[in-house]
Amino acid sequence: MVKVYALSTCPWCKKVKKLLDDKQVQYDAVDVDLAQGEEQKKALAEVEELTGRRAFPVTVINEKVIQGFKQEEIEGALEDEA
């Protein structure tokens, strides 16, 4: 299971999504800035719980939490999942 918490305007968030798309990985993405009301509050709370702060992107691959665009770390986690 892969989930990405992102902001629609964030260039690093777009890089994470492009990397996953290029590798044909299925993932759930939440653009937190586009979410509204309770959905946005819930997403922000999940990001804070995972990382201790509000910073994007956050990629969750199984139980591994990767903050920022760290291509090698993301690729390594994907290989561990396979």
C-alpha cells in the first residue's frame, strides 16, 4: 500500500507522483491543500502523526514513512514491498 500526502502546488510533491507514475506504482494521493473541511483536518492530523510536523510530501510505503523527495529511499522501499 502506497499513500502520498502532497500539496497541489509543491514541485517536490509532483516529483514523487511522477516517480511513482513512471514506475507504474498504484498509490493513493491526497492533495491536502485541495481537501476541504474534515477531510483536510484528518489529512493534516495524519501527516503530523507520521512526521511530527506539517511538511510535504510524505510518502508511506507499507509502514515506511519518507518525508520529502528522496528518490533512492522511495525506490528501495518499493523494492522491499515487491
